Amino acid sequence: MKQYDSLTPGSSRRQFLATSGKAVAATALAGALAQPRPGYAAERNRIKIALVGCGGRGTGAAANALSTEGTTELWAMADVFPRRVTDSLAVLKEKYARQVNVPAERQFSGFDAYRRAIDSLDRGDVVLLATPAAFRPAHFACAVERGVHVFMEKSFAVDAPGIRRVLATGVQAATKGVKVASGLMWRHDPAREEVIRRIHDGAIGGVILLRTYRMHGPVGLTPKAPGQSELAHQLANYNSFAWLNASFFVDWLIHNIDVCCWAKNDWPVGAQGQGARAARTAPDQMLDQYFVEYTFPDGAKLYAEGRHTSNCWDIFSDFAHGSRGSALIMENLAAANPRIYGGQVQTREHETWRYRGDPRDPDQVEQDLFFKAIREDQPYNETERSARACMVSILGRMAADSGQWITYDEALASDLELAPQLDSLKSLDDPAPVMPDAEGRYPVPVPGQTRVL
């Protein structure tokens, strides 16, 4: 996969690859969103953008933002690693030179770089948050406090305390008129919108089962470089450490889980599952396979499977099964191939409908809609739905890691933090939240032993 595979609008960014007082935030947000609020509209023509998190996805999001209608200007960039700022800046300048205005004094690095980048903006400008998920709650809170509109990439937190913080910040954003977009871009894909509309209209009858898969080869772990601190090593390999990315089950399957819940038009009430480290030997925190069974209020099920192992059957697809038929929602990342079938056998002779529209890049569509809402000062806040999808994904990881049946309410109420005192990190020489043992290996979940509540 190219490092900046979503730089050009139109390309895919992933070629390869609510309890008592603690639920008040979600309930309050729904009410807040129903009322237009005085906000920070882009009264001037130019919208300044700060990019926080300058890896491939952050660079792609910046390219999409700079490709929206109206005058936009990349104003500041921030990352814990200085090299990522300069590399991303160089790539963006190649295509958007007239819109890139990031002098050295607005190139920020370190753990406080996000705050300095946001502080360089005016109210009504935009920040793109694309760091590992562990930092999203704090960065989101800072932006909303400053009155800056937010695009935040998935995932949105790594544990229940982080999700509750995101939900509370979403309420503040709705009250202040701050627009919030999230990186669950398939919600803005016309093909998926059409097939799910048909499912909701009864094309396959009542939905009784959904299946989703993300299974492909392994993601490599970069060896620790000479002189590199433990914290820097883990940050550079954030995919391999659960305190940073919430586990590959959350980080990689959140899109699929969100789409399946959208198709069901409901959220699960509980889950059970299992995970294993059968093939993986790398010294990290990743399991190499997950299976989670979610249960909806009406008893319907969602099966979610994730695996990253070589020489195995690969699939990246979503399916829905109803009382009168079934649907292929997405097949191996193809953007415009949804189909509906008259039964459960999904072959061409049983096909009753297929999407005929042209594919569109949902990464670009989500930014187009976001910036349009800013310029027209229309209510726009995707926080609650996005945080809910993330919490459902975290629920699945918790169930599989522990080997227990866990309800959604129990999971959301959990006070267990994967990285306590994360906001206190100041330097790459600080101790990492997770440390290796004497053999250089990191703790991995053990079903029946691992505590998740």
C-alpha cells in the first residue's frame, strides 16, 4: 500500500487493508442536535485548516479537505514526530502548492503539538484529527473548547472512559454550534446508502443475521531502532499496541460493524466472542484472529470476524440476511457493487437488484458535506453515532479478550483505561503505558483471565 494512497480524490484510502449517568451524554446530544445553535460559521471565504497527525490517513484527509469547494488553506501541521510533518508537507505541496501555507513556525512536533496547532487557528476554522485513537478524546475536547470545527478520523477512543469523554464533548460541540464530522466514510457512499435504504424498506424482509469480515495478511511490526525509546517505538507501531489503536478488531472492523448496525437500523445489546494468537509470534499486543457474536434487541445476530494471517482465505465484505432474501452490502472494498437476492443463495440467477450508479470516493464526499455545512452554518454533528459504533466495536474486543458475555451497558460503564494518565505524556523518553517483559514481549489478552470491566 502506498503511504499516501488517498492523496488523490477519487481513490480508496484502504486498498490493502448508553448506563445511568454515564449514558447521559449520548441522550443529551440527541436533543442538542435537534436544535440549531449559534455557531462559528465561515463568514469569510477562506477556511484555515490544521492537520494533527501527519501519517498517511492524515495526509489523505488534508488532501480531501483542500479539494472541497471554496477557498481552503492548510495553515498548521502537528505530529509527535517532526519527520512526519515534513514528509507530509512535502507530499501535499506537490499538488496543493497554492493552498499550503505552513511555514516553520507553524510546523509543530511533540505531545503538545496538537494544542499549538489548534491555537494557531481562529474560531470557525477546521482541525483534522488523525493521530492514533488513544489521543482522540483529549484532542477533540481541546478543539471544541477553542470553537474550532472538527473532522476526527476513526477510531474515536480505545476504551469506555474515552468514549464517554467523546460523547460529552459532542454535547458541548452541538451546544456551541461547532461542526463535527467523523471518518466513518461509508455512511456517505451512495452505493451503500441505496442498498441500505432498500433493506430498510423491506427488500429482504426482517433482518435476522448480518455477517462482516476483514481477513487478510499480517501487518508487520517494525523492529525497535538503535537508541529509539520504548514510547517512540510503540507510537511508530501503533497498529500493534491496543492502548494506542484499541486492538486491530476495533481499528480495522469499526467500519464494517458500523455499516452492519446501520443496515439493521439498531445497535447490539450484548456480545460474546473469542480471540487467539495462534500464528503470530511478533513481540507486540496483537491477536491474529477474532470472532464476535453480537445480539440485537430483537434477537438478531451480527457475526464479526477479523484475521491477519498469511496463506489463508482473504475477504473484506459485509452481508445481510432477512426473512425473504439477502444482500451483499460490500464485497472486498469495491465501492459500487451492492446486490440484493431473492433468497439466501447469493448467485447471479437469484439476484433481484444491483447498484448501477457510478462509484464515488466517500472520503471526498464526507469532507464535501462537512465543509458545506460549515460554509452554510448548518447543524452537523456525527459524534453520537460515531462514538456508539466505536463503543460497539470496543464491546466486541472486551467480550473476546475476556471470554465473557458482556452487555453494551456494562461495557460503556467500565472504568478500565488502557492508558491511564495518557494526557500527562510530555516526552518520547517518558515511560510507555505498556512495557515489555525481560524477554522483550508484551502482555496479550488471555480469555478467562483478562479483566475488561
